[in-house]
Amino acid sequence: MELNLKKVTVRERTNKMYLEKFLTAERIQLKCKASDWRDAIRIASVPLLQANDIKPEYVKAMQDAVEEHGPYMCLAEGFALSHAEPSSLVHKECISLITLDPPIEFGNKDFDPIDVLIAFGTPDAKAHMNFLRELCELLNKPDSFIKIREAKTKNEILSLFSTHDHSKKEVLIG
Amino acid sequence: MVDGKDLRILIVCTFGAGSSQLLKMNIDESLRELGVENVTTEVCDSGSYRGEKCDGIITTTAHEEMVKGHPYAKAFVAVKGIFNTADIKNKVKTLLTELGVEF
């Protein structure tokens, strides 16, 4: 029996188990239209509020953080990671992702305009955010941002970090 | 190790959670790849870093000028972005060189 080595895939470093548990299809929204950066944060928060992951005041806390600290959450070209200090405004560790079309100015001259926004919350700074390492490894890859911002379906984003094969499932349009 | 002590590097970000944890992961990975032990990294937020004793500071370009007033640190570098692993590795090398650490 011949071994088809081309079909052998190298196992990635992490088990990729946590991110798919937290960043579910419901917490992904694509090609959102936001009037400004505050609206963008609000939109990204909608699934977290619906799931009761956060209190409504946490949305304002995330917006206030930008007011107070400037656009510190812009971490790469076109990408921002929005969060506020850990507190009881967050019920449980949570994460959501939106892509913005058109991109939005956040006031960071190095990284504006932003078209990929991830919002997250944690109740406690010492709480182990299990999905963080997987998120880091995902975003370290240079082509991740391209794939995220060009995604037309949620499946395309889910497949970046999911252990399941999404190509055969129904297409979920964001 | 320098003078028989572990070096302490502060990673200064706006908050102590989230993006700073991501940056710390990437800095720690660079140190691992360079085979450097005996250097500890700690995340510190921009409100409280001044009181912390350390040998060097890594921060983002947003805080680059602010940290230079630190009373203890002997070396400073600023990274361009949290996920630019090539840039992070170069900056870590620069910092280690300035602190006299071999790698």
C-alpha cells in the first residue's frame, strides 16, 4: 500500500480547542457598517450581550478606555483588540470578532483604518484566558489578517482555528 | 545572567490584560528561540510601571517616549505591533545586547 505523504498534515503546536469554543459562529459578524469607532465597539458587543457574557456597562467601559488611553487597542495594521479592565462587568471570559466595511478610523496613525475588530472580556486579570494563546498563534501568522478581512462567510473564519472540517457543512453567511 | 542575577524585563502596556499578555507570549517565545534563560518578563500597565525595579523595558511605540524616564531601567526598546514576530525578535535581540546578555 502506498503512503500518500502529501495528505499528511503537520499537527500545529496547540490543540486548537479553546478558541473554537469561545469564538463561535454567533460571535462573528462580517462586513459590518459602523458610523464610528464607538459604534464599531457597540456592534462587536451585541453577541456578547445576547449571550449574557457581559453587562451593558462593559460596552461603555470599552469605549471609555479608548477615550482615556487613546487608541491603544490598535495592535496591527487594520486590526484592533477592544477590551476594558477585568471586572464584574464581565460575567465570563468571552470574545467576538467583526470585520468592518468600510474600515473605520480609530485615531491611531500607525494602524488606521481598522477593518478587523476583536472584542473580549475577562472577569479577573489572573483568570486564565484559555483562548488567548490560540488567538496569539493565529494572529501571528501573516496571512491570518488577510483571510479574516476578506472572508465572505463565517465558515472561512471558523476554519482558521477550528478542529472541525467546515467545508462540508452548510455555508453560514455573516 | 549578569552579575549572577536574573534580569528583569518589564513589558509596559496600557492595561495588564489582553494585548499585553499576547505581547508577553511573543516576547517569551523570542527568548526561548534565542536560548535565553535567566531573563524574566513581567507585564506592567502604564499607570504602575514607574515604581517597579527592572533592568530593561519593552513597550509599544505608543509608550516609547513615556518609558524613557524610568528611574531603574538601563535599556529600552519599542515594538511596532503585537503580532509582528520578526520585529519583536529583533527588538528583543537589541535589548539583550544592550544589557550584555549573550544569545
